[in-house]
Amino acid sequence: MLILFRHNAKKYAYDTACGALHTLSALEYRMLEAIQPPMSPVCPTALRYELAKYDSESVAECYDVLYEKAADGMIFAPENGTLCVPAADRDTVRAALSAAVEKLSAPVHVKGDVEGLAKEILGTKNLIQD
């Protein structure tokens, strides 16, 4: 599951299935808000119109970068019932997990927990699967 969130004046995308955490530009963030997987290899015309306030070449380049990340499994990774904790500073991990709690609808197995932080945050909503 791809989680978009803001923290300390930065925009992030956190993929819970693979644990990837990406710092995003305003265009990347806006684009990911509009994209639903699976991504087409070519930027959809409707998306180009939706992002008309941005330079069309920048939109095309940004889409290509995001498509590569999706193809490499770094965003929109297949769901497998596991939440991989991102490798980041504790404060950013806390923000990512707090954003994930709002989107998760079923308990998950936690992988790569940072000092029990995931259990602390997800446990409050009974989202930890044994």
C-alpha cells in the first residue's frame, strides 16, 4: 500500500509492502495522489490535463521516473500482508507509521521494526498480526 504523507515540511511516499520511503517533489506528490496502480507505461492524457499547471516536459519526466520505481517494486509493490518499517530516522518512521495506521484496514505482520515503534503505533489500533 502506498501511503502519501507530509512531515517536517517535506512530502513522502511510503510503500508499506516493501518499506521504501521516498522524499517527493510537489509534482511527484500531486501525481501520486492521482495515479491508481497498475501504471501505464505512457503518461495518461487525463493525468496530463489534471497537471496542466506544470510544464508538460516535467510531467512526462516525472511520470517516467515514477513508472520506473513502480516497475522496480519501490512503489505500488504487491500487497502481501506484511508491513515493512522504512529505514529512516525515528521521527520520520513515526510519521510514516502514523500515516499508515489511518489507511490500514486489516492486521499486518511487521518486518524491520525500529525499537518496537511499529508495535507501539500499530498496536493501538490492533493492526499487529502474530
